[in-house]
Amino acid sequence: MFSEDMRSEKINFTCEPEDKEYLRNWAAKEGRTLSNLVERIVKDAIIKDRENNQPTSNKKETA
């Protein structure tokens, strides 16, 4: 059994039926559940947003 701080939070959102079908097909191609795919997409977006919102002194310089 998970301790209370190890449990995942649930989130619900509404999308167009076509988008849901697209996500279902994408998840199936990757051998994932729809929920797992959406979680991965959200985590990737969070990482990208955090990188984009770092103070300039912490950002990696590009040549």
C-alpha cells in the first residue's frame, strides 16, 4: 500500500472526441494507457516550461 505522500493526484479535463481518439491511437502505438500517455505529455510540458522560465543567469548559453 502507498503511503499518503506517494499517491498520485487525479485530474480531469474535457477535450474534443477527435482529440481523445487521436490520443488513444497514439497511446496504443506506444503500448501505453491513455492516462500514462497524457501524464508523459504533461510532464514533458512542465519540464519545457520550467526551462523557459528560469532566470537568465541560470539558463544555458547558446553559441
